[in-house]
Amino acid sequence: MPILSSAKKALRAGKKKRVYNLRRKSEIDSRSKAFRKLVAAKDKAGAEKALPSFYKALDKAAKTGFIKKNAAARLKSRAMAALKKLG
């Protein structure tokens, strides 16, 4: 356990950040999984509807620093490429 008051504060802050980070991660994972399922099922209309929510999750994660900006851009680009492959 931390002894210094600053270390105690850092521990409290880390616990709060962990909650937010887990929320962001589960949001990205669930939206990504839903989008990939629709692409695998070749449901273009459904995938087009799911894409904005996936983008939103990535943008929020990049804004808060959960993932890097370029990583979000890369995932968005790959999602759009998968959608375009459907025809």
C-alpha cells in the first residue's frame, strides 16, 4: 500500500481511470464486433448503419487518449475498406 499522500492520490486516480478505460474498451469492442458480424454476414445496409456508432466510439477513445489518433484512423480506414468490399 502507498505511504505518501501523493501516492495514495495516484492510486485513487488510477482506480477512476481504470473504470473509464474499461468502459471505452468495452464500447469499442462491442461496436467493432457488431460491425464485423454484419460484414461477415454480407449485410451491407446493416453495416452502413453500424459504422457511425463504431466511428463515434473510436473518436471518443482517441480524444480521451485511450488509443492514439492514428490508431483510430487506421481502424476507421480498415472498417470502410471492409464495407466497400461488400460491393
